[in-house]
Amino acid sequence: PNMPQGIEVSCGYGCMIDGSKETWIGPDFQKFGNVTYYTDNSTKHYRNTTKDWFNEYMIGVGGLCSVYDPPVSYWCSEHPSGGGAFAFRTPSGVIYKSPNGPYEHGEDARFFVWRPARWANWMFDVAKYDKERNNFTFGRGGNQGARGENKGGDFFIENVMEELDYPGEFFFDKRTEKLYLFHNGTGAPPTDSIVVPQVKVLVNITGTQWKPVTGLQLKGLHFSASGPTYMMPHGVPSAGDWALDRYSAVFMQGTQHTLIDNCTFQRLEGNAVMVSGYNRWATIQHSDFAYLGGNAVVAWGYTNETSSDPGRFGVALANAPQAGVDGTDGEHPVLTTVQNCLAREIGLYEKQSSFFVQAKSAESRILSNVFFNGPRAGINMNDGFGGGDEIAYNLVFSTCRESGDHGPFNSWDRQPFLTTVRTGEPSMIMQVRAIHHNFFIDNYSPQEDVDNDDGSCYYVTHDNFLVYGGQAMKNDFGGHDNHHYDNVDAYVDRALGVCDTIAGHEDYFFGNYVVMRGETVGTCLPERQMYKNRYFTPSGKVQEGCHGYGGEVSKTPSDAEILNQAKKKLGMPEISLVV
């Protein structure tokens, strides 16, 4: 795209071709043949905490999910559900007449395409180019997100000579082996510092659960110039919206007590750190992350959904797909700690990227980090595998700068798993996740600071300073057992929006200091679940609705008073503002 300050500076919703004005070629549903459905109907694997939401583990193998490796996804299952749910698919191509076209070699083009609503983006190589009709038929790609659509959204094109039309852009002609540069400066461009990243994994730490690499430490190192991975094989880790590639500058699998300390990860074309499969007590601390093509830190485990998996090459996986629900074999990260790190400018290529994302992982500790400037949610929990995680003392802001939904934190729980985290015995119920003493600012795409999406459950969110957003507390599509209490929720549209729950799995909203921009509290909960809240509105009133609103209402306090309440909550000294 023609980006005034280059790929490292976000254009927000700009610098793109408007996909709504183009003609998209629909999906080819028989491109890979039929999908094979599997739903675990075992009564011992039935999660009975909701009425008709995400009770059973289900996947689909093959079909259009053959773009993934392994070729499996919840989104190819027989009955995917949740917000905007339907089976995975991507467009087959697009008819686009470029002002700089037709292209001499349009078959060399690569398309970077936002999914409509900007939940993720896809990259496609071109399999066939019809110059007369301006018709691009897509080939390899479309596997960089888990959610599909019939058409594409905003997009840009690279790798054609005719689009070399803006300062800072370059083009490599593979036929003549010449590199062309639209120099952004005066005089001749420098020739002594051209870096072409090729190696995708700079440090590979790989053992097994039975013979782990133990006690390895990486200290004071600078990692840069790893190769791009967005066209490498991707998998769908679980039933959230993420698709991931198992590549990173530092890759660890089959390790114990690995320490990454005081390191710098800068200008990497893919992920920075991948904690893959069996890992115990990995710690990433006092490290800086900036200008990354993908995620800063990923924790991603395995279950046996297919008989083979490229992440465990040469290993025959037993009892697939029936074992897909079973997370008791230990092949997943546990007790990963990320603390005292700084991360910014991530997701430069793959927009469905976060500072920290986990799937099929448990008991992670995300503590005292600062994260800002990302295209999607800052911290993402892709599923409810295991639980027992702690997210505390973090400052997260300027997230979702290029996309819709979410905010500093996002979660899903559409797919139940059997783990032993909660009690030490196999259970389909995860341990509670705690989100506390964080400072979250939802200042770009303000939906919620803590977005507990589709089926999210067992979250205890307390003693946070949460600024902006549509509502203070949210859960939907079968979410339950979420407790939001003793928070300072500032400048939200309303207090809460939650869904119906069944007996014994209710939500709670109490003891919160809620500064609202309007007069609507939102969802009404019974008094035993909604109490001792302090609401503040411009008029000092709330609209008629539920009895008592679970608290009292006053006029909006001063900014200084709100900040003092927040500082008390976060354990900081009070301040006096001088204007």
C-alpha cells in the first residue's frame, strides 16, 4: 500500500483499496472435497454449564479446512456457533481493475486482504491472471485466520512492477534478478546495509516431554531480521478466531525452566517467541518487542485431533479425532510467565496478532507488562483450556487500531477440553482465570476493555482501572460464571451487557465504580448478583429499569477524582491536578 511512513506506522483504516467496491469470486466449496465431521457425544465429555451453548467438543477435518496443516478446525465442524458463526470459507478470487494495470505479470501478485469487519486478514498468491478481464484467481493462502467469509474486505497488492509508485517501495524482478527501489530521499540510496531476511527460526530449543531441554537461558541478546512466515503453514489451535504458524525467532518445544531475560526482539517478520507443545515454567522477562510481523509471545499446545501434525513431525498420534478433546497428556504449555516486558508495533503483516496469545495452554502468568500499538486485542485467550491463568499489573492501550471488536483483552470458549488443572482430576470445567490490578484503555475500537466473547466463563475481573468502551462487563453466547467486581470503569456507555445463565452458573457485578456517558445501566441481574455499585452519570440519574440498579447514582465526578479512585485501586499515591 502507499503508506506515508512505511509499513511500521499504522494507517488505521487507511492506505487500502476499498474492497466493498470490487467484485469478489465466491468460494469453491468442492475445491478440496468433502469435510469429515466429528462431534464428541460422550456423556463424560459433556460440559453441562450452559443451555445449548458449547457443550460438546466438535471439529471438521478436510474440506475447505484443507488450507490448514493439520487440516482441522472447529469452524469446519457440522454446527459451529457463536457471534457471526458459519462454516469456514474464503473467496476464490477478485476482479480488480488497477489504475496502474493491466499487469504484465499479474500471476506474480500477492494479495493482502482484510476479512470483512476486519476480524483478521488473509494473504493469497495468484494462481491465474486473466489480463483482459482483470480477474485474479487465488491460489496458495487464505489460512492466516480461522474465520471465513464469501468475499474480501479492504486490500492491497504487492509484487508487481507496475505498483512501484511510491517512496519507500521496492520490487524484486525474479526473472532478471534485479532489485528496484523507489528511493525516499535525495542522491543515491545506500548500498552497504541491505538485509534480506531468510531464516525464519533464529533459535530452536526442541526436546520432548520425556527428554526435555532443561534450564537453558538466553540473556541480553538482540534478535532481528527473521524471515517472513505469513505464507508458511498455519493451523487453527482451537475454537477462537486465531490461526497461527508454529514459527518464531525463538522457538521452544519440549523444555523446562527456559529463561529469556533482558533480550530485544526487533524488526522480525513473524512471531518473536513461540512456547509450543510441552513446556513447563518458561519465563520471558525484562525484554522489549517492537516492529514484529506477527505476535510477540505465543503459547500453543496440542491435542490429538488428527493422526499427524507437522509440529510433531514423524510422531504417530493416537486415537484421533476422539482424543482431540483430551488435554491430559501434558503436550501443552503450563506455568508460562511473561513479566516486565515492553511490546509495541506488532502485527505489521498478520493483523490477527497480539502481545500475548494462548491456546491449549494453562496457568500462564502475564504480569507487569506494557503493551501498546497493535492491530487487534492486546492479550488473547483463544479457548478455556485448563484455566488458572493470572493477568495482573499490566498497562495496555492503543489496541485494535486497524480492526473492529475487542480491546485490550479478548477471550473465547467455544470448545470444551478435558484437563486436570482445576482439581488435579480430569474435568471439563476449567480453573478460574484472574484479571486484576491492570490499567486498560480501550481508546481505538472501543467495545470493551475486557471482552469476554462467545462462551467465556470462570473469569474473575477485579481491582482494575478500565477506561472507555461500550460497557464495563460483557459476556455473550452462553458466557457464564464471570465475576466483575471492585473495578473503576471510566467513561463507558453502560455498566454491563450479559446473557442468560442457568442455575448455579450466574454472573456477578458488584462493588464497582462506574462512570457512564449515558443513563442506561444495561442488563438487570438479581440483587444478590448485582449490588454495592456506584454509578455516575452527567445528570446524576439512571433510566428506569431494574430495581435498585445494584447500587446508587451520582453526578459525574471530576477527572482528578476518577484518577484518585483509580490510583487507590492500583496501589498508587493520590495526586493533585494543577490546571
